[in-house]
Amino acid sequence: MANAAKRFEVIPGQPRPQIAFSGVTLRLGGKTIIENLSLGVRPGEFLCVVGASGCGKTTALRLAAGLYQPTSGKVDFDGQPMLHPRREIAIVFQDYGKALLPWRTAAGNVSLALEAGGMPAAERPARIEELLRTVGLPGHAGKYPAEMSGGMQQRLQIARCLAQEPKTLLMDEPFGALDAMTRQGLQDEVLALVAASGATVIFVTHDLDEAIYLGDRVIGLLPHPGRIGIELAVNLPRPRDQLSTREHPEFLRLRRQLFDFIKATEQ
Amino acid sequence: MNRIATIWLWRAASFAVAASFIALWQLIANLKLVSPVFLPGPDRAWASLMRGFSNGDLWSKLAGTLEHMAYGWLAASIAGIAIGAIIGSSRIMRTYVAPSLEFLRPLPVSAIIPVAIAMLGLTQAMALFVIAFGAIWPIMLATIHGFAAVEPRLYEVARSLQMSRLAVILKIALPSASPDILAGMRLSLTVALILSVVCEILAGLDGLGHWVLLSARAFRSADLFAGVILLGVTGYVTSVAMSMAEHRLLAWQASQR
Ligand SMILES: Nc1ncnc2c1ncn2[C@@H]1O[C@H](COP(=O)(O)OP(=O)(O)OP(=O)(O)O)[C@@H](O)[C@H]1O
Ligand SMILES: [Mg+2]
């Protein structure tokens, strides 16, 4: 673990990471929340982050979004220091109810991102319709968020993020509050969307199965302060399938390894 | 029992109350329990109201009062929302400025009337100042509260979309605060009407307040009551209109409950 910082340094000949944490430490309110975190996320990679509650997953994601600035160390995006949030990085918040504008319809919420991107008003309706269809909400354009179920609201938030045409999609336990069926459906939809757009993804979750099912790589964080405790490459064939992938021996092996890690951190 | 039937029952009941109130008033007047010099019956008040409208006197007085009220209220709304937005959107301003506002607010507006008269004289400008000063508080305090209560998550959405400061105010903060702002504006409407009448009485400006004052001095009690009734109707109609506007503008809220 001592050479954790070295492990992710840019190696000549390797593609430059899209998001690179180099020795990032973050202190908030006198407490060290993240310590000496180094991590590179390759373009197009699907990285999942797991860890016990309060270990700093959300904080790490907010650093990747540019919503926090590190106390020391740096976060780079495409080789440039990340000094503020940017449109190429979209973030899907866990609390979708708070992240949507209640006074705007589904179409209006998607439109917010298009407006911010400077798309002319005349071109927006067609694009909005397309995006709502992509996330499985065709025919709901005129509904207000409060008139939609949790799953629909989270789909809407994803549509708004896609409207940003992000290079990187950050997702903070996006399906945490949804029931198992809705969750599995959305997992497959996200995989399909990401495959189609080629976006890089950092996906935070509590659910170890979800992390392995979705990711190319899973990292587990250790708490107090937050740092990387385990890193697993997921060599499971794509496209993934809810039944066969979850029964794959490799899936079960990774699941066991991750489970043991989390159990050990909880002691 | 369905909702419509309940609503109609309530309406019928309140109509009955109003009707019996007028009947009682007529009875007291007829029996001359109070001298007719001070208390006209509803019949005489109504006749005076009709006479005032047909010869145009009351129309011009009503127009005067509505004008004072509207200008003062609009000035209060614009200034109240602007100042409230500035204070409400900055934590530093909220910490340092808001407490002194809470101190100023309970100050009766009547206390500043002499100041306004001393500075501006018995003029329209004085009336506008006093009305706007009185009506600004509910709007400004509601705006501060509304701006302070914007969901922080929405500001993060705005940051990650790299929205401009102006866009954040227009597309996020103002709509989010609009239920508070509109409620404040409705309260201010009543304040503006009261202060219009007060200023008309004090400064002799053309309006229903002045009409009421002159009628009282001349012991024309029927005219006096006609003016008072008209003021009541004005207050009621403007506040109903405001509620309807609120209902339309905040249609999105209906689905939230
Ligand atoms: N603004 C802040 N000021 C001080 N401490 C904070 C702040 N934000 C988070 N923390 C602390 O940092 C730690 C990590 O928080 P974080 O929200 O990143 O955890 P998490 O891994 O996302 O947890 P969960 O799984 O419960 O969402 C927690 O102990 C939390 O109390
Ligand atoms: Mg979290």
C-alpha cells in the first residue's frame, strides 16, 4: 500500500488517464476525509467504487466532479488541472428528488442542460424527445418530477446528464433507493447507454454485486481517512447478462474477495 | 359527500351570514338605534354608491386609490425582490444584514410618515414612498427566506452545467423562491391598500381615503359608507385576483402534494 501513489503514475505508451488523482488529500472541518489518494481512470473505463458507509466515496466523487478542491495533491481531467466543475463531467446524484427542478416538466429538466450548452431553442424539442426515449421515458415529457416514480425520476436525471454529452459520467449510488427489479433494469440500461456513448464512468455503490456486474475495475476504500484498500480487475465478458454473469465462477470469486475485504474493514 | 357539494354548502353558508348581517344592519338603521347622521341603512349606502358611480365621482376616487396602491406595490415588489435576492443569495449578507432587518420590520410604518412628510411634503412622492416602504417588508423578507431555502443540490447541478450567475438566479433561485415571493406579495397588497388610504387622508390626495374623510366631515354618512364598502370590495377583489395568479403560476406545486 505504501507504493499506492506510484501504481497509477502515467506510464509512457499507456493512454493518458481521463481523470487522474495524484496524491489527493482533502481536509474538511479539521478532519482528513481523503488521504493521499492516487488513481487513474482510463478513457472509456467503467470504474466502480465500494466501501463501508462514511469511508469517503461521495467525497472522492465530488473531487472528481470538481465540486471540491483537494487540500493537497491534484486532480487532472484530460491532462488539465480541474479547477472547477465542467459540462463534460456529468454527475448523477443519489437523491434524484433534490437534483431535479420541481417547477420544470421532464422536458424542461432535460432542456436545462441543453440551454446551458447553448443549443438553439428550435433544436431542443427534437433532442429532448430523443433523450427521453433513450432513457425509457417516451410520452412523459409533460410530467412534473413529483408525478413520476423514483425509477422514472432517476431515469430523468440520467437523461439530463446525457444531454450534457459528458465525457465522464459520475454516479453516486444512483440506484440505492430503488427496488431490486427497477435496479437491475436500470443497470442494464446504463451499461447499454455507456457502451453507446463511450463515456468514462465512475460508479459509487454499496452493493458489491452491482459493482462487479457493472465494472471493468472495482476499488474498495478504507475509512478514516479514505484511501484505496483493494483493487480488482473484472475480467468478465461483455455484454453482461443478469443471469449468466452473476453465475460466472469469476464473478463469484471476485464477490468473495470483495466481501472478505469489506468484512475486514468493518472490524 | 363529494368535494363540490361541500364547497357549495360553504358558499351558501357564508352568503347566508352576509345576508343576515346586512338585514341586521338595516334593522338597526330602521329602528334608529344609532342616529341616521352616523349610521345610514344599507339602502341609503347602496343608493349613494350607485349615485357616485353614475355621476363618475366614485370612479375617479377609486381610480386614484388603485393608482396609489398599484404604484406603491409595484415599486415595493421590484425593490423587495431585488434587495431580498441580493441578501438571500449570500450567506455573509444573511448573517450580517438580516438581523437588522428583523429589528426594523416591527417598526410601525406610521412612525416614518412624519419623516416622509418632512422630507417630501404632502405630495404624491411622499405617498409613493410611504406605501412602498410599508409594502416592501413582507416581499423582501419572503424573498430572503425563499432564496436562502433553495435546495443546495440544485446549485451543484448549476455548477456542473457551468451556468452563468444570471442564469442561476433566473432559472433556479427565482422559481424556487417564487411560492414565498408570491405569498409575500399577496400580504403586501393589503398593506399597500391601507397605506394608500392613510396617505390620501393625510395629504389630501385624490382617492377613496380623501372621499371618506370629506364625507365624514360633512356628516354625509351614506357617502362615507359607500366609500368604506368600496374599499372593502377593492381589498377583496385584488386579493382574490392575486390568489388566482398565484394558483396559475404555481401549478407545478399542485402535483407535489
Ligand atoms: N462537508 C463536510 N464536512 C466535514 N465532514 C464531512 C463533510 N462531508 C463529509 N464529511 C465526512 O467525511 C466522511 C466521508 O463522507 P462521504 O459522504 O464521502 O462518505 P460515503 O462513503 O459516501 O458514505 P455513504 O456510503 O454513507 O454515502 C464522513 O465521515 C463524513 O462525516
Ligand atoms: Mg455517499
